[in-house]
Amino acid sequence: MKDPLVSVYVVNHNYGRFLKQSVESVLAQDYNNYELIIIDDGSTDDSHLLLDEYEQIAGINVIRQNNKGLIATNNIALRMSKGKYVMRVDADDFLEPEALKIMCSILEANEEFALIFPDYWEVDEDGMTIKKVCRHNFDEEVTLYDMPAHGACTMIRRDILLEIGGYDEDFTCHDGYDLWLSVIKQYKVTNVNIPLFYYRQHANSLTHDDSKLLETRASIIEKHVEKLGNKPLNVLAVIPVRGSVLDTRSIPLEKLGQKRLIDWTLNAALGSNSVNSVIVTTPDQEVLNYVNDNYGNRVILNKRSSELARINLDLHKTLMWILDEMAENEKPDAIVLLNIESPFRSSMYVTKAINAMQLYDVDVVIGVRMDDDMFYIHDGGGLQPRAEEELRLESDFLYRKVGGITLLRRSFFEKEGKIIGGSVGHVVLDQKSAFTIKSKIDWQIAKALID
């Protein structure tokens, strides 16, 4: 019997309430050259009732196993699959009827593409449409591949997936990011700007586990940077502090929990094994004395002038002054600016930014959070929505700079004389790490966050 062209596998763990819609969306495809594998990963709900039914249908291979987790299960599906192409469908998501036909036909016609992914619909727990999500056109618009394909409903050539070693089981929680980085290093990828699946948003979705997912991505980036084998960047962390001498709103020595505000950022800088040296620059002698007494020679003290620390004066003059004071052979490859007003940004994010700069070869990396709120602009006649409420174009996504972290290459800074510009990469911070203290109310929130 001839092998199918596409292997579709559905991974289920306690999603019995969604499983039928997911499986039926595969069975309803207007393309029939596929095999369907359903893997139940140790469910304890009523999923077994549906699985019993599907086991009776010819052409459906049902596997029941003790809970092994998504990544190990992906590899089991890969070993079982017979198709030229492989695609995972999560048990809480479901497909448009033409999904397989459209993506398969594009890969068949274009041997140079290793994988293809579509636009999609976001739906709520009941399957009601929230919005349409439209990705960039990766063939014509994308040059920086730091926005990966969705982990599920991406069709990939099986031989390439096997060649790169399948899914790395060292990472128990990720959304296809490791696979994406492995593929784009060697192959071309493409997408189709047609929504071909429904991505369900509910309390147990992987993307709701924000901090765990982002931490895993940091480890994945670090792994891929190590594979590059490049010389590590020499990174200088600069912590600018205005101090209460010039600005009564600046309170670096105020206690936040068991530490002073400045300690949180100093700990983040010193805790990153990718940072070579740390400088605190301030006109406030009390701050310098505190840092010297508590950190000694681990931190370089830099007393900048009151003129350079003026409110609303751009930090690029301070950086230029710091670099001018250094011998040429002491100058860093990159500088990471860390603001003390973002105390919960950890050393993990500092390291992640440095690794992202090397991985994507960009001039600048900033910390961000995607803003999903509805924004309006004033067109002279009143407020108008910036984008359609039920349509999300990737080109319209808004990113808020957060976490008080900006990493820049010294070569870019010395050439351009500015902090932001050139090619700008990003690292997404979790909500707590992104928090910034700007007011007395923020202080109360910050204290509550550590209680």
C-alpha cells in the first residue's frame, strides 16, 4: 500500500471536551491523501470514550500512553509517521477543510521550502471567533526571522525534521521555537496568508503560561548560540542612576522587600554570566558610597556630572563619555543599559538579550511586551480605531518597551551616535518582569508583588 503524502497527528491530554471537534476537522478535509494518528498522552478525563469510537474507524491509528509530555509525544508521532510531510494538530484546535490541500500543494510545488504555516483564527473556549490573525508575507516582507511559526498546524517535510534530530526533549515546554531556529539556519520557510486553523484561547493554553514559556525560549536561544560557536560578546552593563540629589523621584536606596531598589538591578547584572563588567554611573555620592560598601570591586563606580544626569537628557552622551574614558582595548563589544525602575527583570532576561543579539546578528535588542489592547488615534474629527477589532495584522502588532533593558553594539553606537536604530531585535518579558515603577501607586504594587 502506498504511503500517504501527509501525516497528521493529534496530541491529546485531558482535552476530551475539545477532541471531537479537532479530530472531525481532520476527517472533514477536502484532501484525502493523509494518515491520522491520535496520541492520548495519559488523559484522566473522559477522552477514552471518544478514543474508543475512533479506534473502530479504519485509517485512524489511536495510541494510548502514560503521560510523557508534548515534546516526547511529538517524537513518537514522528517515528510512527509515514508521510512526506508531518503536521501536528493540538486537541483544542481545529482546521479549515482546505488546510491540508493548500499547504501540501505549495510544498509539492516548491522543493526549496522546508515548512509552511498559515494565518489563523483565534477563538474562545466555546469555539466562537475572537479575531483573525494575519502574519507577514514571509516571501516578500521578512528579513529578520525572530517571529516563529506557530508550533501546531505547521506542515514540515519529514526528512528535514528527522535530519535536524526531531524535537529536543531537553525542553519540556515550548511552542515549536527550537524547531524553528533549527530549520531557518539551513532552509527556506514560507507561509500562506489564508487562515487555515482555529487557535483556541482558554485557561490551560500553553501561551497562558507566560513566564514558563519565555524561560524555556531563553534556554533554547542559549543552546543555538552555543551551536554557532562564535566568540562571546564582551558586554558592559551600565546602570544609570540620577539619584535624589537631582531628582526627588529617583529613590535608588529605598527598600523594596529585603533589598534596596538599586540592588535588584545590580543583582540582575552581576547574575548574568554573559556580562563581563558592571558600571553604576551617578552624580549622587551617597549612591556611590552604598554600592562601594556593598559590592566592592565587583562594580565599577562612575561619578558623572550633574549636567550629564539632567532630567530628559538622552543617555547617549553619558555612554559616549564612559567609552571615551576607557582604553581602546578595554572597550566592550556591546553595552546593556539597565534601569533600576524595573526591579523584577532578572539576569535570565539580560542573558537572553545578549544571546538574541548574537543569534539574530542585530544592532540593538530591547525588552518588550506585546500590547493586545484596542488603540485609537485622533484623525482631527474624533477617535478612530488604529486597527480593526476583529483583525490582527502582524504589521500592526504593537510592542511596548519594558523591563528597563536596552542592549546595543558599540560599533553601531559609535557610528550612529544613538541608542536605538539600525536592526532592532527584541526579547519578550513576562508581565512581572516588565513592571516599571513610575509613581507611588507603582511602589505599592511592587511591594505587593513580592509579598
